[in-house]
Amino acid sequence: MVPRPKRKQRRTKKTILIVGEGPTEKAFLQHIKHLYVTRDMDIVVKVECGSGGSPQSVVEKAVRLKSSMSYDKCFVLVDSDVAFEPDRELKKRMKKKPRIEMLNATPCIEGLMLAILKHPKFSQTKTSSDDCKRMFGKYVPEDKKTDRRSYEGIFSKEILEARKNDVRELNEILKLIQEIE
């Protein structure tokens, strides 16, 4: 009898679901994923769009998405300018495995990106969301913010690595992608 060649064993990859509040968050998160996650890694990162609205509606979408597939970790990135006040039922659904963890962009995703860029005259605690959107328009026009490629020339891996210790939200995003490896 001829021995069969041994099949290469498949490794199970860890899966992460990240749901951004809207299309801008999704594009920015996809850019970060493109920089940090490679095919040969033992993780798969799925970035989805929560279709805007309130943080509650984004979390509800994340709950639906995580129940439709098996994920090891689940995160939601929402703007901190709108309060998140889930009812008891939503809190209970968020705690089911995998637990949904909240990440905030202060005061909004554009504010987070301005903080990374060290934009002059910007303060995460004092600048309004509307001002952040207006200021960030100098870097990426409104009609290009939903395209991942718009962030390539602005947010290199070197810049993100250099700024992660100064921008808490960026550090949290990078940790969640790197901690599961």
C-alpha cells in the first residue's frame, strides 16, 4: 500500500469584527487594516459600516452582524459627541460572547484624525464636530472621505506608530488588531 502524502493542516484564524459608525469610519478602519493585517497572519478583520445614526443603531447592527457569523472579538467605533445610552435589553445583547467593546472617536472620527495629524488650533476636548469636519476637509475633501485610498498619503504606518502613544483612541484601535495575533 502506498502511503498518502500528509495534508497540510489548516490553522483556524481568529476573527475580529469592527463596525464603524458611518462610511468615513469604515474607510479609515479599512486603511488601518490594510497597513497592519496581512494574509499570512492568523487573524481576519472584517470592517463594516454601521450606517450612521445613533450609537444605539450602530451597536444594534453590530449585534446582528456578530450573530450571523462566528467572531472571536467585536468592536464598535462611534463618535463621542452623541451620548450612548443603551436600554437593558441592548446591554444584555452586547455582553453575549463575543462581547461588544466600545471605542470612541473624540469628538468625531475627523477629530481623531486631526489629533493623529497634530493639526494646529485643534483640541479634542474643545473643538466641535462641525469644526473638526471643516478642518479635516483641508486634508481629504468631503467626497473622498469614504474611500480608503484617500488616507494612504496622509496616514502612513510610520505616522500611526509615532502617534499611537499620544492619541489614546488610535492606540486602542491598533492594540485590538495586534493583541489577537
